[in-house]
Amino acid sequence: MSSKGILPDDPARADHRFIRYQIKNFMKGPMQHLPEEYAHVLRVFERAGGSWERLFKGSARDVVLLRRIIKIAVKEGHISKAPRWR
């Protein structure tokens, strides 16, 4: 099975791509993907002791921490849900 690679509509930064992947695959409902909101998640992750270097090397602890932060950010409205069309 081959990877699709990075598509033109994917974020340029690896940390933003990882957050987007987590949101798309583990959160319910469509979300807006805004870089300003990702920056907020990044600051919280780093202040909570998370490390992107460890995460990209496979640290399960950091992945769990980031997922918790994303879950809370979605619940509290720091990551916007996509508008619904009727």
C-alpha cells in the first residue's frame, strides 16, 4: 500500500498536518482547519510538556497528550466546527 504523499491543500507545516490528521480521524463532525487555532493548540501542547521531536519519533505519551488537548479544544470551542449548509 503506497502513501498518497502531501497534497496541495495540505498544510505546509508537519505539526499542522499532524493536528489536521488527528482532527479528521478522531473528532466527530466536520471542523474548520484554521492555522490560528492550530497555533493555540501548539502553545498549549508545549506548555503541557509535549515535545514534537519525541512525538515524531513515536512517543505514545506525546500523542495521547496532543489528542487530549485537541479533544478539549474542540469541546471548548477553540477549534471551530465547519458551518452547516441546509
